[in-house]
Amino acid sequence: MRRGPLRPGQRVQLTDRRGRLSTITLRDGGEWHTHKGVLRHDLMLGQHEGVVVANEAGVEYQVLRPLLNDYVLSMPRGATVVYPKDSAQIVQVADVFPGARVIEAGVGSGALSLSLLRAVGDRGSLRSYERREDFADIARGNVEAFFGQPHPGWDVVVGDLQERAPEIEETGATDRVVLDMLAPWECLDAVAHALVPGGVWVSYVATVTQLSRLAEAIRASGRFTEPEAHETMLRTWHLDGLAVRPDHRMVAHTGFLLSARRLADDQTPLQLRRREKQSDVTEEDMAAWLPRDEDAWSEEALKTRGVTGRKARKAAAHAHRMAEDARAAAPVTGAQDQADEEEGSDDR
């Protein structure tokens, strides 16, 4: 799927001389129309990526298959996607390895699912819990469009993790848990039930109040190590001769990552030493500045943008059209794949 000559049904990324990107799906006899002319798909079909082609007006484009980062930022979406900079950190912080058994809750549009599925590989498994059926439908389409077929280790469950996990998950059989939701502390019992001793729990939250409440809930449970939190800010640089400087814009705060590890049953977490000037958070402190009303953790209260059913259905239809194109391009025999690789080695 990601090697050999370009085939009908595959997506390619076109870059013009000004660095502008466009992503299209290749088709036999297809054409890509812009105000600068018509580019014929047949000029790219059968070629290896990395070629430069010109449209009928002589405008040149560099042709490459989209990377995962490119795909995530351009794929159909309902909910806001987890940005690549955070997905990379989640895979690293959670130490997701090939063959790992992973639970994810809050699938959204499937961006984080793609990174987790790549990390666990064909021998691992990912079970994703999502409350909204329309979001799950978008994620299925996006994942299948990227891989060219359903991933053998992926299972999507529509429902709440805290309600379904005790029914579905075996006690202590999961290596890693990743949550992307408004109130992850509600799933504390479900996470503790599923995680193997030593397993890693990573939560992605947007606000400081969510971060603080989750950290205190983890500490109070006595079933996990001391939680750790951080955020990642990404700044690109301008490179033009001697004019080397930071770009004026950057991807700053998108969310916090909080991680902790499951302790063995009947074990008490170590109390870390703190300086005397630091004080523990009391119940009075928590009541004073952390809202306890569950309505306080709604999308409206946290100022997050809701997604209408109509928008989600439109995104799902788009994702499944892409998946159909990818399936059409994917079925290639092992002999053909080997031939493609040998052809590529000859070229080199």
C-alpha cells in the first residue's frame, strides 16, 4: 500500500513551488482542475512517488504519498483530532510497544487510533470505546482509508468505558490505557480493573481544572503511582540562507498529558518527599476552586466546540468514500509487492 508505483485509489499529496499542499485520490483517466490548469492523473499512475509532474499550463507539482501527520490533519473529522505532536508523545509516554494490548476511550475522528494501531502492529490489539455512534463511524472510515483495509487488531465499542469495561475486559489483562475525554476520573475504577500491574495510564485533557481534579483522584485512589503531567509545544523554524529564525507562528497549547502506572493489588503508593513549604491539597481547597457539579464538565462549560449530527454524518460519508478508494487500491498479491520492492531496489 505504501510502496511501489502509484495506483488508482491511492491518495497523493501535491506540492507547488510556493509550498502549498493539495491532496487528491488518483483515478484512471482522472483530472485535477484548478484555476492554474488541469493535471491529468495518468501522468502519476505507475510512477514512483517523488516525481515532479506538470499540468497542461506548465505548472509543476511534486508528488508524494501523504505521511500519517499529513493524513491526520486533512482527513474528515467530527470531533477535533489529537494533534500529531500529542499523539507522538502519547505513544512514547505510554510506552506502547508491538504486540501490546491497549484500551482507548474517546475515539473522536480516529487520529490517535491510527498512531496506536501503528504502534501495536498486527500482533497487538486496540479496543476503542466511543459514546457516539456517528463519531465511531467516522473513525472506522478514516482508519480503513489509511490502512487500505480494516486493521486486524482493532475493535470499536460504542458505549461508556466505565459501564462496558467491567463486562468486556478481563481483570488485569490490559497493558496500556489512553483516555481522551472530558471527565476521565469517572473511569478510574474501570482503568484499575483493566490494567495489568505496572501498566501505564495516559490521559489527554484540555484544561488546568481537569488536570488537577484527575491528579487528585488518582492520588486518592491509592492504586497508582504518583501522576506526572506535561504539555508539548511545537515551534517550526524559517530556513532561508542566513535568515534562520523561529517562525512567527507555533502550535502552542493543545492539551495536557497526565500519566500514572498501576500498582499491584493491596499495595500502598510511596508518599514522595516534599519541601516543607509545600502544602497538601485539602478537601476545603478542592471544594473552593474545583467544580463538583457534573454539569461543570460539559462541553458548553469547558468552552469546547460541539459537533452536530449532520456534520458528523457528512464527515462519516466522506471517510467511507476514501476507505472504498483505499480498498480498491490495496489488494495486491505478495508476489506483486515483492516485484515492486525488487523494482525499487533496481532503481536504487
